[in-house]
Amino acid sequence: MKMTFRWYGEGNDTVTLEQIKQIPGVEGLVWALHHLQAGEVWSEEEVMKVKEQADQYGFHLDVVESINVHEDIKLGLPTREKYIENYKKSIENVAKVGAKVICYNFMPVFDWTRTDLFKEMEDGSTALYYDNEKVQSMDPQQLIELTTKDDSLTMPGWEPERLKHIESLLESYRSVSEEDLWNHLTFFLQEILPVAEANGIKMAIHPDDPPWSVFGLPRIMTSEQSIERLLSISDSPSNGVTLCSGSLGANPKNDIAKMIRRFHERIPFAHIRNVKIYENGSFIETSHRTEDGSVDIADVVLAYHETGFTGYARPDHGRHIWNEQCRPGYGLYDRALGIMHLWGLWDAYEHVKQGRES
Ligand code: DNO
Ligand code: MN
């Protein structure tokens, strides 16, 4: 398991590279050019700038998250051709700084959805929260107003600039079924996988978060069956999954450890975090410990350990603790604690294994 940490870039993140360097066992940054819109080419010059910063601290840039897919590709519009060509150029350019995995998602309009970015928990910390009833009863415009008040504190994928056109965006999806979305994903992958392969890059789709339809939009990466179907699109080693235990884990029917044991060869990137699910379908992001949430994180890490996982991992999100002011889910403290919890489990399993072998 290679441990990584998501970093939003100089001047765009409250966490510094100096701080990340002091978290045990972190070897690489999970990065992106966050100032670019979906569909734009990531130029060689721009990716080189990130490399220069990472080099100063000895971090690799093996994992990109995310090169976002333009809506026209998801909608299957004729204009997708141009954006697919741009995507190919971006793949080639990130390969020049050593990228080996590109995490992406195929969620229409919204990336991950939450109703509360700083929901207070019993111990006084705050965390990202999804209120199922609120989402059912709200229109998207209300939710946008609730979660994008301050530009610097929005969730990635909820850029106010893009969501200005929300009504027409939603309208354009009215006639797009889940089957259509699968077809558009297939078209996209068939175009880009040869380029990814030629550049030694694995494409790793991130599951939908939450793993069900919101606002009537089609969502297709939600379960073990979806992963099976995604992998059947192409046997290319470049066609893989970012297995996010928190996203898939919001549905109690998803057995994450089982998915790891089944699909481990096609998981180049692991997001490992916990969520606590409530009976009405709401959930909150908790600490990484199994006992604090609904996902058996100890078994998730065991599954990676047993299958000899050599891919990349990150703690995904954390709570906001010790009064840290940061991007929702992306503070330093709780993600660092999460990493140490993951290493604790991993090292213990390794210790037991070595003991058995000697
Ligand atoms: C959710 C997070 C997301 C994710 C993007 C991937 O679990 O990991 O921000 O990074 O959806 O494109
Ligand atoms: Mn994730």
C-alpha cells in the first residue's frame, strides 16, 4: 500500500507540503489543476509547475484526482469529440510528470453531494453530513445555496461558476437514461483507454457519492454489479476503479471488503474512510475506526492486505477537529489520524503474517 495525501495546490489549500511531509509514510501527493474547468487541456507547462513544488519535498505525483469529464461527454453530445481530444492531451501531459493513475468520475452535474459541510457531532467536532430527507424535499438550487456560500469552502465539483447554469444542465439530462449514460461512458473509455495504456496510466473511476440517484439524475457507479459492468467494458489494465469505501459504504448493501477481494487486480487507487448510516438513509462522515461508523474499516484494510495490495491509498476525507479551519473534509488533523489508523491496521496484519511465516 502506497500512502498518498490530497493537496489542492499552493495558495489553494490550508495544508502545507511541510506539514504533509511530517505524516508518517506519505510518499505522494494526489493532485489536480483545480483552476481549470472540465474539458480544458492540462498543459505541460502547468503540470511542470506542480512537479517543481512536489520535488522540493520529495513527493511523487503518481495519482491525479481528478481530470474531470466534460458534461458534453456524459451527455453524449457531438461536441464531445473536442473534449475527448483534450482529455487525451491531458493524459499525455500528466504522464510527463510521472502520473500512473487518473481518478475520474462519471456523475452527471454534481460530484459528491452533502447537505451540511460542518455538521456538529457529539464531541464538538464537525463533519460532512448528508440528510436524506432534505435532499428529497429540496430543489437543487436550494442545495447549491446551502453548500456553496463561500467560494473557498465549497466541495470540489460544486464550483459556483459551473452551477450557475444548473437549470439548463438539469434540463439537458431529462432524456438521458442510465443505459444512455453507460453508452456514453463506454464511448469515452474506448477512445481514451488506448492513450492511457500507451502512456502507462490506469484510469480509475470513482463511485457515485451517494451511490444512488439524486434530483432524478442518472447514476451508474453504485454497487458491486456496476463495477463488474464497468470492468467488462474493456479488459485493458488501464480500465480500473478508485474503490471509495465511504462513497459505496453509504449503502449498507455494499460489502466493500468483498469487492476488494473480488476486484483487487483492477483497483489501482483506494479511498479509505468510514461513514455512519442512519435508518432514514442519512449519513455522516466519522473517524476511520470501525466502531465509529457503519463500514468495517478493519476488514477493508485486511482485504487489501490479504490480496497483497500494492496500489495507492488515501484517507479520503476527515472530520474537522481541534478547531481547524479548512476545506470541508480536507483538513490536516483528522486525515493524518486516519492515515495512522490505516497504517496501524496494516502494520499489525503484516506483523502477524511475518510471525506466521517465520
Ligand atoms: C468523495 C471524494 C470526491 C472524489 C471525486 C473524484 O468521496 O473522494 O471528491 O474525489 O468525486 O472525481
Ligand atoms: Mn472518495
